[in-house]
Amino acid sequence: MKLEGTTTLPAPVETVWKTINDPEALRRCTPGLTELTATGPDAYAATLTIGIAAVKGTYKGTLTITDKRAPTHCKILLEGTGGAGFMKGEGVLDLEPEGTGTLVKWAGDMQVGGLIAGVGQRMLGGVGKMLVGQFFKCLEQQLGSGA
Amino acid sequence: MPTREITLRINGTTYAGRAEPRKTLADFIREDCGLTGTHLGCEHGVCGACTILMDGDAVRSCLMFAVQAEGAELMTVEGLADGDRLHPIQQAYWEHHALQCGFCTPGFLMTTLAFLRDTPRPTEREIREGLSGNLCRCTGYQNIVRAVAAAADVLAAAPDAGVRRAPALPDGCVPPTSAGAAKTRAAGRARTPAPKGRTAKTKPSARPKPKRPAGRRRRA
Amino acid sequence: MKPAAFEYHAPDTVEEAVALLDAHGDQAKVLAGGQSLVPLMNMRLARPAVIVDINRIQTLNYLAEDGGTLALGALCRQRAAERSALVARHCPLLGDALALVGHAQIRNRGTVVGSLAHADPAAELCAVLATLGGTVTAVGPQGTRSIPADELFVSYLTTSLDPRELLTEARFPALPRGTGWAWKEIARRHGDFALAGVGVGLALRGGRIAEARIGLTGVGATPVRAARAERSLVGAVPSDALWEAAAEAVRAEVEPDGDIHASAEYRRHIAGVLTRRALAEALTRAREAA
């Protein structure tokens, strides 16, 4: 399923770029991320506990940042498997200066499979968008506090 | 998870057993009470194969825990027929070929019983809506709808034609089976053999068989 | 498809239930009808460590008219409300919507309050509460509070309730005399979650619209009140053209998601169609009631 959107962050492009590539920021802002361990350059082992209200699942997998064209373009790949199914998300980020801040254009392709997808189809797109929203909101807070 | 004593009243008989609170009512009925007429189709509340009556209302027994049914009067498909005599609803399903593999049938029968009690003269549309909580993979539903309409006529003409009707809230209790007076049956372990009651699938040989369509029998 | 193990409690009073929720916090889930929770547990998509079964708390099993409001206790089954003469007389919008909630077997156990607590984005009852401007009563360790619909529903399956709170009651304002109403939804099969649904309340005065309420389900993460469309109707003379304009206003206001069941465009389109039909039906009823 394809999702896309834009968001504005209160920091110049270089700062946003640095934050997105910073594992600490990723650890703090990726919703549900409980574990992020570097396994190589721009590659991490990740554990995500993600869900809505009572419906939660734990997924173990990897997070990789690829296709880097500093400081304006990269791709974040997140995939994991767990009891409730599997998920694979691929997000392309493009950064542009906008005033004193940065306009982030993001386009994602999310695949969810297994039980959670079979049963939760109705809400996956909406929930996916919401989680992406949480990610950027957190980044915004990080940048706003002058991280 | 610790087990606990669970006592249920089903078809006028008291059953006792031990199970964890997480054991669903459907599983307890089947495994601890030996009443395997109630079927498990989806176990998430969509297909209706597990439908039983609780205090006269059709409920999905896969979505209840056995502990929750204590104190209620339950009725399963085994409570429909009286010995060899099919309930008019079963008879109508039989006559209208409203079952093929029969897996969904117990759930449909129980839903029909409660439905016709509440809507004794339903239109076809009402029948389709009333049965919408039960899924059938074999029949395509046409014959089920016909059977329910036919059963409605029979029950309307002779309200006591049903040997047993669904108990009205909250008293009313299914009289004991002809196999004996109501007795407490200690539930055995999971492998209790099924009791001698009849399910919808049983065909008493005394009944005239429906006519086979004319034509040559195909050899395998 | 069997649930994971849990600690099971079946308190007899609201106080006991709240004490249990207070002790276990977000490890506990309340079990009332179970028609939404138990499927999730059977599939192990939800694995609450503690279940607080409130079905023994008989003081919560009521449906009463209370000075222009219908009060439904947490154990009021959907089926009881569906068949209630009080609902038919004072709040027929609720009755009409209830008939489309799931199937009879679900409504026999499912509760009205439980559906509100579950906050499914395509649920009928959440939209009805929002349309009528109803409230719920929540009891927690810190006391009791009343939560209006527009503060209750936060997101998909998410309410503003604290895990230590128990919803004890839902309050639906009765439709004033002479108000027309309608509930319209589209679902692929009877009993399915609505692809979109609209509840409308319409009051006339002197041939013009005095008050309009339009609430939608299935077009967002929570029920949506089409406030702009509502405002555009007040003071206007009812007509087909007016309904069409309201439908367009609704289409502009909603941001539905698309999924395998229906695209966002389709949902947006039928939100308008259903609004138009519901307004027309509500008008007929308002005129009949006059």
C-alpha cells in the first residue's frame, strides 16, 4: 500500500539530514521501536512493538538507510516479522529548503502480511499514516528543542 | 492458568467439568460436555457455526468463555430433536435440501429457532437478514431460505408442533431428553464419546427419502 | 485460535471492577459483550494479562429515559436497545442504526457502551453518539466524569479513556418532538462494517431548517460531524438542490482512507450520496411529525 505526504520541520536541511541519519533520533522517534543495534554502516537490527489500543504485535527485523544523496535524499527500509504477521516499509525522503525550515516530501510503500493484515485491512492505511505522522512529529520536537 | 469448576445447564441437563477461564464456551460444550454438534468454523465470530441459544437468545459460543455461561439455560442442536422425531425446523431443512456437508447446519438451526420465535411470519428479505450471521459454503443459501419459510408455516400452523421451542426468558427450560430424567453428568476428559442424542445430520431410516433426480447414475 | 492465558476476574460491583483496573492499569481489559475483544484474543492479536468481566454487575443493566436523555448502562445489550420502546419513542435514530450493527447473534451479547469503548472507525453507534452530541460516563479511581462524544473518540480503536477507567453509561439526547432523522449506510453484506454511514437529525421551524446534525462513520479515524455542512443548512428552505449542496459540503469535509474494501474516492462519493438520501428521508419524517 502506498502512502505519501509532506511535512515541514523547523530546522535547515543539513540539520534535518543529520537527525534522520542519527540512530539516537531514529530510536526515539520510530513508533514502537524498542531496540536498535548497529550491525553495519547505516544498518541496524530492530525490534518494534507496534499496534493500536489492545491490538499489539512485536516484530523483529532490520532498519537500513540506503540510496543516500546527502543532504536531500535517502530511503529508509524497515522490515520485521512477528507472531501477528510481517511488515515491510520503504520510505523515500526528499528534503527541500523552505524559508528557515525544511519541507520533507515522503513517499512510502508499506506491505503488511499475515494475520494482522487479513483482519486489519480496513485500518492499515490509516494507521500507517498515523505512525508516519508520529515519526515526523517526534522529529519536529527533537529539532525544535535544538537537538 | 489455574483451572476451575464450571457447571453448565445444557438442554435441561447439568454438566460439570474443570477448565481454565480462557476455555471458550464452544470448546467446553464440545470437549467437556461431549456435545459435538456445535461446530467451530472461524473462532472469531463471523461464521455462526458455533451458534447456540443462551436463555433463548442466539449467541456465538466461540466468543464466550465457558465460565461466563454459568447460571444460564443453554440449548444446543442436540436439544432439538426428540429421540427419532426431528424438530419441524430440522424436518424442513431436510425436506428442502438445505444442507450438503452439514457443517454449518447446527448453527443455522439454532439461529432459525430463535429467529422464528421472534419473527414468526417472516418475509424472504427478513429471513435473509435474520440468517445473515451464519455462513454456508455449500448450498448458496436458496434452499436454506426455503426451508426457513416452510418451517415458519409449520410452526405458525401448529405452535406446539415443535417438540421443544426455545425457552422464553428467563424461566422456561428444555425438558429432559427421553433418555432419562435430568441428571448431573460428570463430564469426562476431552475424549468423551459423543452422547446418543441426534444432530441435524442424523437421518432416521423410517423417514421417506427425498426423491433422487431422474437420470443415469454416473459410474466413477 | 485459542486465547492466551490471562488472569480472570468477575467482580460484582463497579467499585470492585475499578479497583481491579486501578491495580492492573493497561495490563487489564474490560470484558462486557466480548464481540470485539474475544475475536482479537482468539487470534492472539490482543493478549491482555488480566480480564475484568463486568457481566455480573447487574446494576449496570438498564435503559431509562432521564429528562430528555436516554441513559444506557454498560450492560445494556444492543438487542435490548434495538427492541426498546423507549428508544423507538425518544431516539429512533439509535434504533435504526442498531438494526445494522453486526448480526443478531452479535447484538444479543454485544453492548452499546462496549461498542463506544471499542471505537471502531466504521462503527454505527459511535457516529450516532457524535451526531446526537451524547456523552459517556467513566468511573475511575479518581472519581466519575462525563465525556462528550467529540472528546471521547481519539483515533482508530482509541478513546480518551484512561486504562483505569470503566465506562458505566452512555447518554443519548432524545430527538426533540418534530425532529426528522435517518440513518443510511452502505456495506457489502448485511452486517458488515459500513464502508460509510451517515446519521442525520433535522428540525424545522416555519418551513425552514432550524437545526441540522450530520454525523458520519467510516470516513476517518473517528466519527466525523460535518459541521460546515450543518451550518450551511441552518435557516435554509429544504430542497433537493440544498441537499445536493450539503452532500458536496460533506464530500469536501471528509478525508477517508482507502483500502481493499473501498477506495478513498468511493467513500468520499458515497458519503455525499448517503447524506443527500438521509436528509431527504429526515425531511419526510420531520414533516410527518409536524
